[in-house]
Amino acid sequence: MAARAKRVKPEAKSRSGSKPKPPSKSTPGSRSKPPPRAKPKLELTPKPEAKPGSESKPEPRPLFSETVFRAVRAIPRGQVRSYAQVALYAGRPGAARGVGHELTGLPPERQRDVPWWRVIRSDGTLAPMVAHEQAKRLRAEGLEVRQRGEVFRVMVDEDARG
């Protein structure tokens, strides 16, 4: 077997045939990095020492269900809001399905003080599972609810939609 020879890279040569020059120091008109700026000194103030057992914890955020119930209780009688609007008022835009989930799982003892029937779909229709009961309660509050087959639609003017 023949031994293989190592390949050696030839040194890079410039067009003039001589070796490349090392980079020169900055000259007027050349593009070089500006000198680094001096960083301002930051003065650190010591933290006041906390007494043992009195660590300040951030206040816990209310549960999503509580904020939803609060937003639904704020809907005036004779008006409706969509699930998406309630989610927005509860501080969680885009959580319309979460609002529906929270209202579906509303405990029986809270059904009197949380007017769940004032929350409807964005297109004005009522959820099929509770449509009959919801339509009855909305009609009692003076809203017009039309039924076409099994689909109930709340007919509201812009004042009642909020």
C-alpha cells in the first residue's frame, strides 16, 4: 500500500502576490469599531431588613371563576353579554370557552346570585343545553327571545348588548 501524503494549505496571498498585511490601526475614513463607552456607575441601595415572619408575598390573584362570577354579576338586568365579553371583563381575553365552563359548573348555591342567563353566544343564540330555561328568564327580564325550531336567538338593540 502506498502512503498518503498530507495536504498542506498554501498561504493566502493577495492579488499582488505578497503575504496579506495585518489589519492596521484605525485611520481617518476607515471603518472600525468606535471606542467603548464608559458605563455609568449604579448606586445600589440596601434593602430594608425584613422582620422574621413578615416576608411580603405578592397578593394572590383571585381565581378565574371568581372574576367570571363578578363580571356576570355586573351585567345589569335586561341586558346581555357574550361569553367573549365576560372573558374580557374578567381579565382573560380569549377565554370565552373558560367562561362557559365556569358557568356550566356553577354550584347550585351560587345560581341565585350569579345571573348566568344573561350570558349568551356572540351571534345572539342560546346554548342548547339550557336554552329553554335561559329564554324563560330573559323574557322575564323584558328581552325578546325568538325561537326557530330548537334555536333560540335573543333580539337585542345595541343598548342591551352593552
